[in-house]
Amino acid sequence: MRKLTGFIILLVLITGCRQRRTDAPVFANKDINAVITGMTDIMIHDVTNPPLAARFYAYACLAGYEVVAQHNAQFKSMHGVLNDYPDLRKQDSISDYNYQLSAVLAMLETASQMQPSGSRLRAYEQRLLDSCKEQGYPEAMINGSKRYAIATSKRILAYAKADGYNKISNLPRYTPLKEDGYWYPTPPAFMAAVEPYFKTVRPFTLDSSAQFKPAPPVSFSADKQSAFFKLMEKNYKEALPPEHKAIAAFWDCNPFAVQDNGHLLVALKKISPGAHWLGIAAIAAEKTKKSFDESMQVYTFVSVGLMDAFICCWDEKYRSNRVRPETAIRKLIDPAWVPLLQTPPFPEYLSGHSVISATSATVLTRLFGDGFHYTDSVEVDYGLAPRNYQSFQQAAVEAGVSRFFGGIHFMDAIDNGREQGLKVGEWVLKKVGK
């Protein structure tokens, strides 16, 4: 699948170099999206988990955004805005560069350093630079752009290293509780818990991971008259019409999905939910003909929101540690029950899709307006037909309820997840001044 993606990315990246030789801005939204797409392909290859994927996107986008902010008075540096963000003023010794080329290169440099298989991006970068040379860009300008990018990326990478993620591996191995009501690994792969300590990572805008702590989930109970049992029965009894199945499939975005062919488990190639929302951001930027600089801001604000939304959500997931519908239904109702979607390997409450979708939709609504009509074609490469939406929030609500249709979340996790995500989105916008 997607065998031509790398070639397509390359063609998009070199578009800027083919337009003109001067230092005037010649890059566009699609050039940033090409880097994001390249990062996504690598994450699929590496089976990067959703919270970690958001972290990769955020730092790469910040590297590009910082370069733009230093040259466009409409945008401000994140210094003094994001938690512990450094002062990244350009060194006076760096000159003769195209700042938009530097921004693209800073994204590539950052992504190549942070992602496990990031070295694959080096080929894209080199061919981009070679194309610029072939099109007549002065070598001094290309070299200056590269130096600027490396200097910026180096500071962003240091900022990333200080967020505490690298300390997680030193924490005790997470052991799931094999008791009623608590999350436990599910079939077919019975994968270990994903990122149980993600709440310890420094957020970008939040005061703490628990800043928007939600109401507690409905408590587990085997009593058939209990609120939990009635909640569970909704998942079990729900007869899905074809449209609901289509919605569940469209928003699946489960990079851990596997297929059991009877002999071994085969991984299915799927993007993360954060990648899907960045794809929506790309569609909106293209539809409204956002400039390169404006698009850089869009991707950065969305990715910062994704990171903080995941931190909030994962804080609650491992606090409440609630059982998934699949486990509860098999124990209390039907031992043979299987959800429509494969259950992801982490606790049920809150719904990550609900949280990050509400946050992303809130940010995008502020940037593009309410009632923004668009066609979401992000999943076309994965065999799914496009879907039309009348607003970002309509899509966010659908993304959340898709997890109920898919049988992997209870409704209180979806409803309360959306509430948390809306709060995170508004907080991020307040912090970045939008």
C-alpha cells in the first residue's frame, strides 16, 4: 500500500524550487503537508502509538513554525507562550537563505532525528536540495537555508529531550490488574499497555496533566440493574446499520490493528487519529488557499493541541483504568462476543478519539470559522471513501461516536471525552493568543 507515496512527496517538495530563483516566498501548504505525509508513512512503518505520534508531529511543526515566526510579523514565537520554550532567535552569522526552505528543512531535520526510522526522510531532503540546485538556486542560499534549519532544529530537539519522555523507560514496567472492572489486554494480539506514563511528559500549554480531570466513569458492576450493566448492554445490543459501520471504519485509525490468518498475526497499515486530523487541516488550508506561512501556523496549533489532548486523556485512562466493553461483555453476557473494531491496547475511559477530535475541531474552527464545509479524503489511500462534513465539530462528534459504533468504548467515555477535548482546545487557543 502507498508504494508511490515517497515519490509523490518528493514531487511536491520540489515544487517550490521550480518556481523562481529569488529569496521571495515560493513554497506552499502542500510542501508542509508533504513532510507531514512522509512522517506519517514512517510512523505506519514503525507502528508508532498515537500519543507518541502527536509528540513527533508537534516538535517537527514547531521547528518549521519558529523559522516562519522570525520572518513574518503576523506570527509570534512560542517563547513565553509554551511551557519552558526557549528563545530561538536566529544567529546573526546565518545569512543568504530562503526562510521557507529553511522551515521545510527544519521540519525534516527534526523528524529525522526523533522518529525511529527517520533516516528515511534524508533521501527526500537530499533530493529536494539537489532539485533546488538544478533549478538554479544559488548554492550559498541553499547552504544558508540548511544551516538555519539545523540550528533551529537543534534547539527544538533539546527542548523535546527535556520534556521527560526519555525518562519513561526508567519507570517500573506497567502491570495490568487482572481484576473485575479493570483494563486487561485483549485479543487477538493481547498487546501490553501503551504509554501508561505519558501523563509525566511536559505539556505545551497545560498547567498539569490533570488540569481538565473529568467526572469519574460509571463504576463497574455485575448487577444487571446497575448503571454499568445498562451501559454495557447498549454496546452489546446495538444493531448497526451500514452507515454506522461505515463511520466506525472511517475513523478507526488504529495503528495496532492486526489480522489473524490462522498461523500468525499480520499488521494492518492504518494511520493514527492525530494524523487524520492533520490531514483535515491540510484539506482546509488547501481549500482556503492559505499561504505557506499561514499553513505552518495551522499545523503547529493543531499538533500542539493534539499533544496536550493526549496528555490529558492518558492521565485519566490510567487513573480510572476501566475495563473495555470486549472484556466486560465476554465475562458478563456473551463469551463469544467480538466488537466491530479491534480494541486498542490501553484502558477505556476516556475515549481518545473524542478528546483529540474535540480539541482539533475547536482549534480548526477558530482558524477557519464555524460551518466550514469540506470533504474528508484522508482515508482514501486506505481504501475508504471520502465523507462530507458541514463543520469540524460535526466531524469531531462523529469521530467520537464511531468508537461506540465500533464496540470499543462506552458512551460515558465518549461524552465526557468530548467535554475534556473542548476544554483543552479552548485552553490551547487562549495560550497561543487566538
